Amino acid sequence: MSQASFGACPICGQGDLVPVARRDTGVLLLICDDCEARWGSPQDALSYQKALVTESEVRPATDSEIRATRWSAFVIGHLLDEFVTGRDTALHASGRLEVLLDDTFPEDDTVQEIVEVLARYRPGGGEFLFDTSEVQDRLARLKIYLGPLLSSGN
């Protein structure tokens, strides 16, 4: 099973949004692993929609259930936009993007090159490291490369 995270909780800011499935219906939700707020999709959480009011029992979502939702594509597109525009170039954002890209595109050499770049990212750069502007440039090109795949995320 995956330990996927789809971003930080917009309510508490402390927890990660992790995918779970309702035990009664199998419907996937995102739940904050700290405050337990719930959303129906990453789009709802990232656009600050109201959290769901449900007390149903949940279980961890399987990797295949998560892949079927196409949520990773949406979140990758969102994180790429945030980084390229400069709204979020923090290390935790690059780390989250690195993991999602690696998990979603493990066999794609072009994407794996970017995963390596993100692993060597530091905002100020340094010897053998990539600075913010270098990573923004590479991510802008990656966004074009992945364009059709990212726009089809539900």
C-alpha cells in the first residue's frame, strides 16, 4: 500500500492529506493524518472547499485505487504551477513533487532526470546543486512534456 501524500492540510497546516477508502462504499477520500479533516478530492482540498462531514470508517487506499483516481496527475500539475510561478519553491514542495513524479512515472527517463534534479535542489544552489531558477526552467519544460497527461487528471 502507498503512503502517498497529496499536500498539506489546508485546515491545520500540520498534517498530510492521505488517500483512504470508505469501508462502507469503497469511495476514496483524502484525510488529514493530523486533524482528520476529509475531502472528496485534491481539487477540493487545494481550492479550500469545505471539508466533508462524514464519520464513516476508512481504510488505507491501495496503490491501484489511487492510480485509478488520476489524483496524482492533478497534484503534479498543481505543484509544477506553484514552483514555476515562484509561489512555492520551498524544499518541502520540491520534495513532494520529487516523490510524486518518481511514483507516477518510474519508467520515464525524462521525468526521472527531473527527479534527480529535484533531489539536488537547494534554493541558493551550491556545488553539485541546482538553484531555484534552474529548477523552475526545467520544471517549465517538464510541464510542457507532461501537458496532456496532467490536464486529464480528475
